[in-house]
Amino acid sequence: MSAVIFDFDGLILDTETPEYDEWKAIFEASGHAMDDDWWFQLLGSGPLGGIEQPAARWTRLTGKPADEIHAKARTNIVRRINQAGAMPGIESLIRSLHHDRRPIAIASSSKHDWVDGYLDLLGLRQFFPVVCCADDVRQAKPWPDLYLLACSHLGIEPSKAIALEDSVNGITAAKRAGLRVFAIPNPLTARLDLTLADSVFESASAMELRKALNLL
């Protein structure tokens, strides 16, 4: 029986669309178009991924300090995230896997204070005995460290695990670690080429996804 390792941002909770929308509005209000190619490189990656962060980019383009606008952006983003709830079908999938005694874990490029807080808010923390975050590894996604650590904590070989991901960086990390990958894009990452994944499913509610997991 294969273990299932979940990404967090964009998969369990759509934190990515509100962040994109907010920063797009900020850049455009400052007279600068959003560079989608740059933004999509950020998705699923850790803070030390070497990609310019939004506040730093805004400062470089405008020549202004970003502290105030970054704080305002975060407030607006968190408010939208808190109103949204879990992604469609994701809670049902998690409960089903837990009921079937499938080993499950989280591997996230975000930090524990973010991931653990939202798992508590969503009422899902109890289902995940293993939660691996950026704080736990030297390099987050697209490097394989998070997935290797999650597999180690679960006591399984990577080849015996399925990663559920929504971004190119996350898929790359899981594949590098030796996992099979099922992609479930959100409204933002649906615009990306996710064919590096072994299979792509419309949502966590898709019957094809449930069948594929049951077969493994």
C-alpha cells in the first residue's frame, strides 16, 4: 500500500491565487506589469530558492521601500485565504485515506508556523502524523529534501509513495526524490505545463484520482 504525501499551498489550501492577485494589483498600480514567467517560478519553491521575492522586486522597480506595502499585501492575502476554506474535495480525500489507514504526510516549502496554523484552522492537523516544512531542511522545493525527509519519517522508500502536487517546482522535487507524482492544479497553476507529473487530475474530487490511488 503506497503512502500519500501532500503538498500544502495551492493543493490543500489555495494560498497562491490570492497572493498572485494581490501582487499583480500592487505592481500594476505602480505602473509595472506583472511578469507571469517570474511569478510562476516562485510557485512551490522555498524562500531560499534564489528567485527574487515580490517585495524585493517591487523595491527594485520602484526604488521605494516595501515594508508598508508588503505588510498591507499580507493582510489582504491572509483575509482572502481565511475566507476560502480547503480546496474542493481535499478534506474528503484526506479523511478517506485516513480511514483506509494509508500513511499520509505533508511536504511543504512553507514554514511550520504557516502550515501548522492553517492545518489547525481547517481541522486537519490530526490526520497528519508527519508534517515536513522548509524549517526542517536545508533546501526546499524544487530540491528533493522535503520528500526524502517525509518518506524517512514514514519509514517507507520513496518508490512506495505518491506525491500530490500543484506546481512545477513541487513536481520536480518529488520526481527528484523518486516518488510517483499526481498533479492537481488550482486555478492559477492550471495555466502551467504539469506534464512532468505521472498523471494530472482536475480536482481532489475526481473519481479518476480516487481510482488511481486505490490501485496503488
